[in-house]
Amino acid sequence: TEIKIGGAGTWDYLAVDSPAKRLYVTHGTEVVVIDTTNNTIVGRIADTPGAHGVAFGAGGRGFVTNGRENKVAIVDLKTLTTVSKVDAGVNPDAITYEPKSNRVYAFNHTGESATVFEAATGKVLATIPLGGLAETGRADTALGRVYVNIEDKNSVAVIDMATHKVVANWPVAPVDEPRGMAIDEASH
């Protein structure tokens, strides 16, 4: 099925909220929300300049990286309205939610860092230097680690969630400019 979203702007990440049967597609200055049961647009999250990534947290909250304003929007997923914004590093790109600690990790692409904040309050807990262009990241709750692609170094930075420090860098050669990432949490 073709869905006409319309408008000019950059397309970046998409995220699926399976329980809610919704697809979130970042599009320039907004996030388009699609009902996956009938393939219709059910709304838009506005005021997200340079929208890149979307993550879902507890309590019906969502998080959108706003690269052009160096912030993360905290969104009420029922009303699709921005509740507040959190200061992040330069050009937040991808984002992931870690449910055990109820924390959010925003990966600041050209800021070469990760901003960690409490999902419930938006309080920034740490900014972690990554030493390169941050791309997509994922959390492994059982191991207490967050993994993030470092695009210009062709590596994966390993963040310890307890100390908020990079504890390893894994080269991924012959991969060049790693971007996408998934994790098999069962086998780590």
C-alpha cells in the first residue's frame, strides 16, 4: 500500500511501536505517525527540527532527536504533543530507550557523544565522549551495555551503563561507515 505523506524534507529513521500498531517516520521537521492496521496517517509530531530518531519508553512517552536544535523532544504518544525538551549534544541522531534503568541514550552525531537522561524527568545524567561520529546504538539490558556505531572510525563503542564510560571499541572492518544496528539480546 502506498501512503502519501507529502512535504519536502529529509527522511531518516523509522520506528515501529508494535503494541500500539503504529509506525513513526521522521521527516524533516516532523514525525509522521501511521496506523499499521489500515495504513493511514493518524497524526504528526510537530516542532521537531531536524528529526532523526524515535524511541519509545514507559508510561506512553516517546523521544525524538531534533538535530537542528540539539535537543530531544519528550512526546506524549497518545496526543502526539511535545511535553518538554532535553538539551543534548551537537546534532542528536539516533536514540534508544533502556527499560531497566528507564533511561534514554541520544547519540549526538557530529557532537561525537551520547547524552544519557532519565526518561521520566528529562534530567541529564551524563554526556559520554565517543571519539567519533555517533550513529545508531542499542542497549543490552542484561549485560549493562550500550553499543553505538562510530561511523568515521569503523568501530562500535561499548558503553558501561553503570559508569557512563566507554569501556571498549570494537573494529568492524571490513565494514566501512557502519550505520544500522540490531542486537540479539538472547545470545548477546
